[in-house]
Amino acid sequence: MQVRDAQFLVSNTDYQACPPPDKPEYAFIGRSNVGKSSLINMLTSRRKLAKTSSTPGKTQLINHFLIDGSWYLVDLPGYGWAKVGKRIRGGWQQMTADYLKFRPNLLCVFMLIDIRHKPVKNDLDFMAWLAQEQIPFALTFTKADKLSASQGALHVADYEKELQKTWAELPLRFVTSAEHSTGRDDLLSFIYQVNQD
Ligand code: GTP
Ligand code: MG
């Protein structure tokens, strides 16, 4: 499964200025540095389409990418980055929340979690907020190459166990590595399926 064409379109601070909402759209959210931009590059097989950095806080705007002329991927700023001031952080949060709430063609949000991390409050709160706003999302574990396959499976199982304490039904889950292209076919198949529905 391959993306044929991927183009960066535009960056925005306001969801109302984003490209016309006339195509299926998928966005990536999660803590700063979790690998949102890297996952977009992995899915599109383009090394430098979305800007990545080992320093958290790289992505600061709503970035639209047009894929095969027919659907959008959207890179968003991360949350939980301590170094930015409260005022800026508040602005990013409002911008991202408004985008997620009001973008009419947003079909699914990929909620990224570093596979090595245990469930933490800001991620759990964010998922609860997505559910409350009825924004469809899929849990997406990143950086699977940092653990052995068996360790990774254990971490995912622990995470699921924690979610089951409060969630009646678990969201869809993907395990990915931008480094090894793990999970690309699963994610793209899912997207193509949703595009057709
Ligand atoms: P912000 O834009 O700051 O919110 O970060 P982000 O979530 O977009 O993360 P980004 O894609 O910029 O990646 C952060 C760091 O993690 C970079 O140094 C990446 O090379 C690294 N990284 C991302 N994905 C993977 C992965 O699957 N495996 C490994 N080993 N490193 C990864
Ligand atoms: Mg980024």
C-alpha cells in the first residue's frame, strides 16, 4: 500500500481559514515529541514532508497535507510541553480544540501515545474530552522500535487494562514505528476504508 502523491498545502492558526472541508480528513494529536509529524512522513513515505525535531514543540500550527489529491492529513501541535508560557499554551489549546470540535470533514483523530509510557492524566483527560465531544479517534502507539515485540505487547496490554477501568468499549488501536514503517498498511487500510464509507 503506497501513497502516490503528498503535498504540503498550508499552515493556519484558525480552523476557519483551513482548506475547504470538501475531502475526508485525518488529524494527529498527542503529547509533544510523541511522533505525530514523523508518523505523517512514514505514512506518506516522505522523509521531510512534515517537520520533525528531537526538541518538543516543533509543530505549532494546524498543517494541512493533501494526499493523492483526494484526502487530507493534518499535523497538529502537541500538548504537555512545559517550556512554552501559559499564554501561548492556552492559545494553542484553544486553536486545536476549536479545530477538532468544528472541522466538519474530520473523520478520525489519531491519538498518539509513546508505547513506552504508562497512562498519564493529560492523555487520559484528552481522550475523555474527545469522547465527550463525540470526536472519533483511534489510539495509536508510537516508537514501537524502542521496545522488543514482546515488551511492546505487554505495554499495550497494560495500557488497555488501565483504559478498561473507565471505558466501556476500547477505541480502535494501532501499533506503529516511524523508524521501521510498522503499522503503515494497517493505518492506510483503515483510512482507505473510512474514505469509502
Ligand atoms: P511536536 O511537533 O513537538 O509536538 O512533536 P511530534 O509529536 O510531531 O514529534 P516528531 O515527529 O517531531 O518526533 C519527535 C522525535 O521522536 C524525533 O526525534 C523523531 O525522530 C523521534 N521519533 C518519532 N517517531 C519515532 C519512531 O517511531 N521511532 C523512533 N525511534 N523515534 C521516533
Ligand atoms: Mg510535530
